[in-house]
Amino acid sequence: MAFAYKLHTKALLEYADAYEWYELEHKGLGERFIDTIDKRVSQICANPEHYSFAHGIYRQASVEGFPFTIVYKFFPKRTFVHISSIHHNSRSPRGKFRKEE
């Protein structure tokens, strides 16, 4: 069973900004980024407890082929995944653990 998920507003902005940057760098690379992120989010939603804890109840999953990590919280009682950030690995980790909106 795949669980529902929601992107934090800032995670959505990170996602969109990264897509635009990759697409400007090389036509089609942004689409590949989107596909890769969508695949990892699907894997997270299918088995959210598979990925390791990063900080408190936050878990994280690396993104294959791109320097990004998806940070999320899983709420088993609510059968819900909250994606806190789509974090570029070269940035400070300070802002990647965000509360639900």
C-alpha cells in the first residue's frame, strides 16, 4: 500500500528551482531530475520505514544520480508522509528539517 504524501511549501520551491536549473544547464536534464525525484518519492511512499533516521523522527533518502536528499517524516497512524525538503547536499543542513504546515 502506498501512503499519501505532501510536500512542504519550501520543498516544492526547492524542487521547482532545481528543475529549472537543470533544464537550463542541459535540455531534458530537468525532466530526468523530475522523473528521478518522483521515483524516489514513490519508493518512500511504498515503504516509508525502509530509509534510515537522520534527525529525531526525520528520515532521509538519497536521490540517485543527483546531489539531493529527500527528507521526510512518516506518520503511521495517519498513514501519511510529510516531505520536509528536497535538499541539495552542498547546502547547510540547518533548514532541511521542517515542521508540517
